Amino acid sequence: MRRLVCAALVLTALAAAAVALAGFGAGRQTANATDLKALTPLQQRLVSGVARQVLERPSPAAQALKPAAQKSDLTGCPVDRGANVRVNRDCLNLADPELAGRGQAQNETSIAQDPNSPSRIIGAANDYRRGDSACYTYYSRNGGRDWQDSTPPVGFTGGAAFGSARQYWEGSGDPSVAWDTKGNAYLSCLTFQRGAPATSNPDLSSAFYLYRSTGSGGASWNFPGRPIAEFNDVAGAGTGMLDKPYMTVDTSRRSRFQDRIYVTWTLFDANGTSYIFGAFSSDYGETFSSPKLVSGDNAGLCTNDHGVPTTPSHCNTNQFSQPFTGPDGALYVVWDNYNATDLNQGEEDDDGGDNLRAGAPVSIDNRGQVLLAKSTDGGNSFSAPVKVSDFYELPDCETYQAQNAGSACVLEKGGTHNSVFRAANYPSGAVNPRDGNEIDVTVATYINRHSNERNGCVPQGVNADTLQPLYRGVKTPGACNNDIVVSQSENAGASFTGGRTDVRGLPSVRDNDPRADQYFQWAAFDPSGKFATSYFDRAYGNDERTGFSDISLSGSRGGEEFGTVRVTGSSMPPPTQFPPTSFYGDYSGLSAGDVAHPLWMDTRDPDLFVCRDSAGNVIKPPSVCTASATNAAVANDENIFTQGVSIPTR
């Protein structure tokens, strides 16, 4: 989720009332909050799903759902699916078809277990039950068997940074959750204003806030939220962009920074750069430091500047950061970087990918790279980035599915075009609590040991209009597929196997499946040193051809050989909400305490509507109906589910 914001970053200093203004970049241009063209082409490629919905709102006539006319006795209230437990406990609102998802969906999940009592669990998601997206939380006190909703008080915050007593917020999202060692839980949340013409208020301000659940295990939260970073754009100038915050807490009792809270994020600047910044709190989230540059300089790795400034760093195009800590208190931040190759125009399959052209074409490189920086002084400064691995982004959705222009997506094989939700490849890593030298980073990549030139998957540069990647073989069974690979460090982040080994040679967490897509992964170690990663998986049944997905959990001791179990009891259809394309969130969380708890978006429940006739008029008296969608026989709802699963190993 991303929002346009202004040039001045307002930062909370050591006192709650003391705020400082810091400007980033130069030569700013005015951006229109409803026009993606205000961003550079490369920034448009990286913009996330929620922001794209704001910046490119479809016309009301552009619907992906057909009028609801099939009566249903369903209520939309929570129903578990065997061992898969529904986490959000709301009953489904009946949205108008053009607003399907609004007032209804949950996506983009984070989950954490109390390190002192793993049966206490908190989760968070973008939750649309109030209409627009909001940071909602959910808590369990019995190991995830039962859940309750809780509502963080994100409606308004202090307004000093915005020239008023209060700042009221229209939406929020990008949540992440964590615990400290004292039994407190934390929520990091992005808040934003929609601006004109979505509302009559021109305000485009945006901010990150930290909420603490003091002793209640996620049932209640402090009010108001404590500022991490704030942008004042009450005039609606729309210059700059704040995106993708993620949080971690140092819970190591060996660390001199025990209970320190870290948040990292991306700053999209009007000068075309997108640097990773971070801030920390050493007083249980009451105040935060000034921002620190995380994505520092490494001209040897970041060789293509894309024509934008290289001060303070040649690594000037970044996204999807994740902070995590080691048992010695070291802080690591991993992220995607896009300065490894130039943006060379390529060509797609002649027929959209159903067949391979005779004679393999020459590869046109379109890889990115995953970088990592380390801090040994509690987040005050960071090392130069080191290379974790190369990666290849998912293919351009418009080229191969003729939908969702500007986004990449996870394409099903064959001639259908049902899987059109926005998706991106990102890293997720963790440090072995039993061996602080071992760091395992999972990397999602379209080119890998199962999907490369040998079996007909050939990089073909980028679409010149969207800058999204092109490949030969994307719709051909047995050619291209997305994998989750692992790059490992055995020297506390000084170097990684993926820094010296081609991504085509790195181990896959799903090595027994050479044909299907895996995506939206998260990674964690359990206290005993078992490594776990959960992900969406199309290796079951005919998922790879239909665009359905399941959830799998893989585990390892050593990070090279993995055992895998299926978590979902049945396959989930491609999402249909947020027409005319769909939005499924940008990530999916995992915690690993006594057992692993993946928290995923689930589309097995049908969406419900007021019954309508063929002209779209409400049938009287009102009743409940299901609907069909252009990419599914029955339109579906996005709920969030979990299950406690023992980590498999091999």
C-alpha cells in the first residue's frame, strides 16, 4: 500500500512534542494524486496495489462482476475450514458490485507470537470492513484455536505536524506486528489521506504510527499512535511518496538493545530515487529516532543509475525492506534493489506464450538483486550493502493476460487469463537463534533451477510501456515458474551463497516440484533453530492451469534440504475483489514459536451481494445472492486464515 505524500518529512525526535523537518531530494515537481504519470516510469513499475487503485481509479462502468442473481442462504459469518481457522471474526458486509472488496476484504497479513508464551498470538491485516482500508488486529490466547478482533484507534492522531490540534485519517494499512520481552505487543501502521477528487478534502498527508498493546495481548491499544515519520501535505501538492513500512523488535536477552523497536520503509522521492530508511525506538515506542539511511552506497553492485541522482548512494532504486535481528543484537535489513541491469526493451511470445518459438531467443537480462545492510550500533548506522542474491521479477500482466496494466502477476498456464492480481517478488529472512552467524534469506524469483533457459524460460527485457519484465515461455507448462530460493550466510551477513552462486543454482524450498509457481512467502526460525517458510503454492491438482493456489509450509535444518507440507485443505480460487482487476495484498506473514503459524489471504468463501436483476437493479424485497466474475464462476471474498503446523524437515 502506498500513498502520495509531500516533500517535507516530519520526524518525531526524542520528545513527543518536538518535531523536526527534513527535506529529501531536490528539483521537486508537482504531482497529481490521481495520475500515475506524476511518477517516473520506474517508480510507476514499483507502485503498490492500493496506491494504484487510488491513482488510477476505474470508471464506474468498468466492472468485473456480473449482477448478483443467484440466491444464497449464506450469512458471510465466520466458518472455519477443518484445521484452517478463520482469524477475522466479522460477518461480511454486502457491498455494491462495483465496490466489491471495499467494506469487505482482509489482505496483507502479519503475525507474531509472544516469545515468553507462544500461545499468545497477534495478527494484523488491511481490513476494509469500514469501507476503506484500515489497520485491524486480531488476537488469540490459546495458540490460534480461537480468535477475537480488536480495533486500533487509528481514526485520528495528534495534529502538531499538520498545523492543527488533530489530524483525522481517511485510510490506513501496511500493518506489521511484533512482541517485546515484557509482554507488550506492537503494531506499525501507515495512515493516509485520499485527497481530491476522491474526497472534497485536498489533503494528501501521510504518516507511520506505532501502537502498543500494554499487557492486553493485542486486545487494546494505546491512543493516540506515536509518530515514526509524518508527511505534511494538507495543501495536496502530492510530491513524493512514502511506502512499505515493516517492523521488528529485538527480543534477544543477550542483546544490549533488548526490546528496541525498528521500522524500515521506502521513500519515493520526486527526483526519481527510492531509498530505504529506518528509525528506532529505545523507550517501548514512546518516541523514535530521526531517520537513518539504510540503502547506502555500493557502486560495484549498483551499476545502473537509471538517470536519477546517485547522492547519497548509487543504490538509488529500492523497495520491499524487512528488518530482523540476531541473538547478539545485530540488526539486518534486506530489500529488493533494481540497479543491477539496464531497462532494455524486449519482446514477448508471438502468441502470448502458449507455444515456444522454434530456436531459443537470445536472453535480454532483466534481473534485480537482493541486498542486505547490517547495523551493530542499534540502528544508528549501517554497513555498505552486500549482495544476497539476484532475482527475477514476475512477468508483465498486461502483456500476457491483457489486464492490470502496469503490474506484474502470477500467470496460470495455458490459454485462460484468470490470475490477474498484482504481485511482486521480495525477500524475507531471519537469523538462527542458536547460531548468530547463520542468516537464511528466502528470495522469490522467476528464473531459478526449475525455470530457466534450459527448459524454455528466457528473460526478454522489459515492456517499454510498463517496465515490467518479459520472458519467453510464461504460459507454457513446464517452461517458466516462480520459485522460492534460499541464500545463506555463515559469517553473520558478511557474504551470502547467492552473492557467488547464480540464482539458477540456489536451493529451492519446493525442490520436489519443478513446474508450479510459489509466491508471497515469509520466513522465520523457531527457538530450536528450525528454519520455516510459508508461501502460496500452485503445485496441487490443476492449480497451475486454473490459477488456484494453496498454502504450503517448508522447513529445514541447514537451509539446503527442505520438507514440505500442505496447509490448506482445498485449493483457493484466484481473487475477484477490487474490480475490474483484483487486489490481494502485497505480502503474507508467518510466525514460528512452538509451531509455525502462517497467516494467509483466503478466497474459498463466496462474496455476497444484494440480489439484482440483469439491469443491475435491486430486487424487492431485498435478499442475499452470490455473483459471477469475469475470472471466476463465483465471485469470492478475501478473509484471513491460519493453522498451527509443525515445521517439516528432511
